[in-house]
Amino acid sequence: MTGPIAWLASSGGPVRGEVLVPGDKSVSHRAIMLAAMADGVSRIEGFLEGEDTRATAAAFAGMGVRIDTPSPSQRIVHGVGMHGLAAPRTAIDCGNAGTGMRLLAGLLAGQPFDSVLVGDESLSRRPMRRIIEPLVRMGAEIRAEAGDLPPLRIRGGCRLQGMLHAPSIASAQVKSAILLAGLHAEGITEVREAHPTRDYTERMLQAFGWPIEFGPGWARLAGGHRLAATDIVVPADFSSAAFFLVAASIVPGSELLLRSVGINPRRTGLLSILRLMGADIVETDRRGQGDDAVADLRVRHAVLRGIDVPESFVADMIDEFPILFVAAAAARGTTRIAGASELRVKESDRIAAMTQGLQALGIAVVEKPDGAVIEGGVPGPGRIESSGDHRIAMSFAVAGQIASGPVRIADCANVATSFPGFAELARGCGMNVRVAADPA
């Protein structure tokens, strides 16, 4: 990141054309990790060229894994096998990547060498107890600042034992950290969730040949096997596509086609919610891509209505709530969100950040401990603090497209963690988003 950056977003014309958003961040992280520990050479197409995923690739390069970049969005990973990682010479910098840090903690818990995971200012405030406690139960030794915060200091040479874990909070990152630790554990590792979360780790392990059983809300594997190199095609990231789905839904006259979007059912809760609100979104050319499904999504402007968001969809759209707040602000009537307390511990407190931002634009929002009540209206002009959170920044860039005056969004540099080139792609389909130095 190059320093303070602000965006100026304001209404322009309809959102039109065809868009291919960058590769899925969750899949990119996992593809690098498993390819690095596989036997043989894996090729990854569609790799997200974001700061988060590059940090994960750099982490494995620092542990002796050769990773070639023949062209942007491609990686060739020369795997070193399950026991071939070398001790890193310095602390592993995860940048802003909570996924990277939590999954790496699971993978490194069973290595023979010590390691330290650090992150940027935002990541250093994110709670890690939810992964530390189950990993310690498996036999890992992990120390954190104040018992909960990065840096994470992981002792090598620990003997891990498989276990059954039933987390109280639905989190794909927690589930994944435990399953990845289970690769080096003795016996069976099993995770059972009250609410199913995305199954990218399970599908990716299967693609790399690891024997694993899984279904909605559960996964089970035994340690002691090996990973076999494979080729991975990363689908377009649904979380990135979500900003364009909402923009085209709320800007009159819009019609947009989003190409090759990953539509894993554990990831696309927002699609179902937008349809409940009246959105006109049609899947076309649904097809398999690797071990998952993709489709083209055609979205046209529609009049949205407020709804009570079913809590059963929360785990399947936890990253999309900021842009859902914007859809709710543009809808007719009241939208009620509950059961989403996990939003408090993301890159920012997303409930507070979205509530305060929408209120600054004149939208009536009542903040709740686990959600919000949002009255639809017309956003006005104003200045937004993104809290250095990429999804907050992009959400208010979309809100600016229907605002009655310019919306200035401060501190947008972190968008590069997940969606480099967002502003350029947005302008290419008709959105009015300008980049300027942030004087704040």
C-alpha cells in the first residue's frame, strides 16, 4: 500500500457491460498452502493478485518453496511434500490476511520448527483465541499477545493428536485451521458445526488427494497421508462480484453480466437474500470448474424491498454484510439483520462502521449487538471513514452511485488486499468512482 488514498463516489449513469472480477481470495490462499506441501508441481490459474494472497505465497517462499509467476494470476508451485518445509529465518508477515494467519497457524502447529506469525495494525487487533484454544487441545503450543492477539508464537516439535471439535461460533477459518493441523496429527480430526460454513478447505484437500469425508456442517480426516500435486483453476470471487451485483440492482437502467463467478452454495447467501428483496439476478451457463461450480450472473435494476434477513443465511454471507447494508439502505421499507455478531471482529467492527457510515449519509439505522435495523431511503452526500477496511470502502463506493451528492471515502488503500483495480473496473462499467490522495 502506498499511503492514504481517498475515493470520491457520486451518481453517474447506469451500470452496464460485462465484468470479470479477480480470483477468489479464499481459494487462492488454500491453493498456495496445499500446493506448497504437495508432492510434485501444481499450477494455479486465476490466482488473486492481492496483497493478502501474495503474503501467503511469500510465507511459503520463505519456508523454502519455489513459486514461479509466469504471468499475472498464474502460479507454478514446486511442492516440497508434507515434511519438506524449512524453518523461516524471520517472522512470517501475514499482512492484513486473517485467513492467511489462522490457516497458517493450523499448518505450522505440527511442524518441527518454531515460527512467528505477525500482521499489520488491523490484523494485530483481531482475536485469535478461537483457533489457539482448539489447537492447544490438539497438543500445539502457541503464545499470543494478551493471550488472544497476534503475533502468534508457535513452538515446533509438538506431537498433535486428532480430536472432535464442535465450535460455538460458525467460522470456516477456525474449521480450516483445525483440519489443516489434523494433517500432521495422530488419529482422526473431526469438526462438527451448528451452522455449516464454506467448504473450500475440504474440497481443496480432496482435489489434492487427501482422504477426507465431509458434508454440510461436518468434516472428518485422518493424519499421516500425503498431498499430490494438481492443477487448480480459481473461480472469480463471489465476494468481489457482490459489489457489482448490488450496484446494478440499485442503479436505475442498469444491466450487467458477471463472468465465471464461483457459486459454491456455502458462499452465496447474499444471492438468495437479494432475490428475497426482489433483485433480478439470473444464473446462466452454470458449469463445473475444477471441484466446484461457476456461472455467469446477469443482473438488472430492480426495486428492492426491506426484509427480515433469515439467520440461517448468515454463515453463508458473512463477508457480504457490508454491501447488504447498502442494498438495505436503497430498499423500500425496513431491513432487519440479526445473528451476525461475527461482524464485530473482522478487519473492522463492520456493524459499527456500516451503521455510522450510513447515518453520516442520512440513512436511519439502529445498531444492534448482532446486527442492525435499516430504513431504506436516499443517501445524501458525506464523508465516510472506512476504518482501513476494504469491504467498507467498496460498499460506500457503491452507495455513492445513488447518493444525492458526492460521497468521500477515506482510507481506501486496503482495498488492494482483496480487490486491486476495483476503482478502474467500476469506472469501466459506468460507476463514478475517482481516486485522490487522502488529506486526512
